[in-house]
Amino acid sequence: MEEDSILILILTAGFIGGFVDSAVGGGGLIRLPALLAAGLPSHTALATNKFGSTWAAGMSSAQYWMSGIVPKKAASIGWLLMLIMSILGAIAVTKISASWVIILVFIVLLAMFLYVLFKKEFGVEENIREDRIVPVTVSMSTVLGFYDGFLGPGTGNFLIAGYVKEAGFDMKRAAATSKIVNFGGNVGALILFASVGLVNYKVGIPFAIVNIIGGLLGSTYALRYGTKLLRPLFLIISFSLISKIGYDILLS
């Protein structure tokens, strides 16, 4: 692939991935294949993707935090847990192959997609269960924090679905809270990846810039349009993730 084509691929994937990630999650399955297609080794691609997504997540998280719709205590606890667990996940992925995890992710994503597809009211109306917010955050952050550092793509989708189903959030509040919690995972994994020299900064810096632009637009979109357009976007992105992962499994 020619250098100009590689740059266009990376920047386009970074922008779209940043927008999608900020609005409904799942941007990693757009960004990561692009970095691999550009010729980066798998662990370097994972690390560089995390570098770009972390900056975008930080910007959009700040926007969500100031919106007033996020339960700040739960989000803070989730952020810290995700940071710690993602470091452990990142350590694990530098030691072993992450390929086997894909099959489990495929099964869970498919089940989640079918549930949301046939449950028309999913995330449309709120029925917040205050006593569930912190326990749900702790359990999801512990498991998904490790996964976020280990592999990453789809973490935002799982967080959003968990907050809607278990805590009674609508899609807008779930997306906002999930982004802040997920930001902790991004930071933790990036700390580990950067410390062992896996980040390609020549690619990562322009990648981060377009991620930031896409991420800010995505969070603005989510706050403005809320549940009306977030549910169909969530389904579209989830279906895209399932299709991509399924295709990769068949080829492996």
C-alpha cells in the first residue's frame, strides 16, 4: 500500500472511529483493522490505537462530565477500576495471543445485538435504579477493564448495554457514563503500552488528532439527539462489529 493511501486510511479510520466510539462505542473495530492494514505489527497496532483513542476519550469525557447527566460517584469509581484492570489486561496481552478472546466477544456481542434489536424500548425510557448504579459499575469495570487492556474493541458497547439493562439508564445517559468509565481503561492500557515502547508516535499523533475531532463531534451528537438516533446507531455499529469479527473468525 502506498504511503499516501496509508495516511488517508489511518486518518479516515481515526475520525470515524472517534465519532462512533464517543457516541455508542465500538470505534476500535474501525481503527484497529486500519492500523493493521497499514502494516503495523499487532501489538504496536493495539498500542497505537489506544494512544489515539485515549486522547479522544479524554476530550469527550470532559464534555460528558460537564453535561450534568452523569452519576459522578459511580463514574469516578468505574474510571479508577477500569484503569487498574486495564493495566493487568495490557500486561497479559503482551505475553500471549489475544486471538482466542475474539470468539467469546463474538458470542456476547451477537446475543446483545439480538436482545436490543427485539426489545424496542431498550434505552428509550429511563427507569433509573439508584441502588444498582454503583454495583453495576463495579462489576462491569472489573471485567471489562481487563478486557479493554487485553483487546479493547466493543468495550463501550458492553458498558452501554449494561447500564441500560441493569441500571435503567436511557441511551444518552448510558453513553455518557460509559465513555467516562471507559476513559479510565484507555489511560491504564496506554500507560503500560507506552512504558514498554509499543506506541508508534509517528502514526499515533496524527491519528490522535483526528480521533479527538471525531470524538468531540460524536459526544455532541449524543447529547443533542439522545435516544432518538442513538439506538439505531448502536444497532448498526454492533452489527458491523459482529460481521467483522465473524469474518475474521472464518478466515482464521
